[in-house]
Amino acid sequence: MTNWNKIGHRGAKGHLAENTLESISLAVEMGVDAIEIDVHCCRTGELVVIHDFTLDRTTNGEGEVAGHSLEYLRSLQVEAKYRIPLLTEVLDLIEGKCRINIELKGLNTAEGTCKIINQYVKERNWSYNDFVVSSFQKNELFVVLSTDPEIHIGVLSKASMTEAIELGKMLKAKAIHPSVGIITRQGVKAAHKAGFKVYVWTVNDRESIERMKEFGVDGIISDFPELL
């Protein structure tokens, strides 16, 4: 797994509406190695790209993402001008341009995500090295492992690097994704010693970015990819 240094958080969240095709396009223009996005499974089974479990914060809709059909979700506007994309639309947009970290936000997202990754590796110009699948939902990550052990897993943590490393070993993960609030030089060294890459989130100011580079992290996830 190489070239994951600069990672755009939900596209270029600091500039344009998060998790939209427009925000992702901007991140690509800014020269990211990868983007990070979030997926939920809607009521009709499709994987949609949106962060929250509910629609209220980012769209003109309301209620839980999982409770609505794709047709309804497609009728909504994000920040009054954008729309909620499908995971496949994001992959089509960035193919050959950058890699992707798919965070499994909602329940029952692992199986469908694995199926799509498998399809894009087999039928399109993608390889397993172009994907990392991460989540706070460890059950979803275990489903990924049992469904397709070729898929690279990232363990998200905002509590403990040590616990994340232990879970990473159980999941045969490739990477640990700690929040900037818990990361230390020692933690990065411990993760590297255990064979994991370290992708830190969400780092948005120059001083913190330089500190993370000094710590020796492998990638930085930022709302402002141009700073990377």
C-alpha cells in the first residue's frame, strides 16, 4: 500500500459540501493520493455516500438514511445545491485518479461494499491496493474479513492506539486510523512495529500537519487537502 500520504476528508470538506461528487472532484484537483468517504445502506439496498445516520444536518430531508429509498434520497439536496451520490458514482468519478478509503458508517454496509470492490477489481481498472475499508463498527469489519480477505482493512480509533492495534491483529488489518487527539510518536512506532500503516484524522492546520509528518505517519486525512 503506497501513495496514501494526502487524503481528502469526505472529499474537500473544508471547501465544498462533504461527500458530494463536487467536493470529491475538488480534492482530486488538489492532488490527493486518496479520498475518504462514508457509506450507508438505504432501505432499497443501495450504498449511498453520506456521513450522518440521519439526513437532517446536511440535507433538506429528515429521518434516518437507512429508512428511506434511493428514490427519496435522490430527490434531496445537500446544502441546497448538491445531491447524495452512490458509492459506484464516486468510484466511477475517481477511477485512475486516486485511491479511496471507504468508511462503513451504517449497519449492513460490509457485504455490499465488498461486492462492489470485488466487481471493480475484476471488471474495471482497479486493484485491491486502491481500497481501504475502515469502520468504528468492528462487526462490519469482521464481515469484510470473512467475505473477502483480500480487502485492506483500517481500524478507526478515537480512544486507544493500543486497543486499535490489538483489534487490527484480529482483523488482519493493514492500517490503524487514529484521531489526531490520541496519536503519539510512541503509538505510531508501536503500530509500525506491528506491521500497520498509520492514517491519522482529521488534521486541518499546518502546525498539526507538520507534527504528524514528524511523528512518521503514513497518511494524513484533512478537510483542507491543499495544505498537505
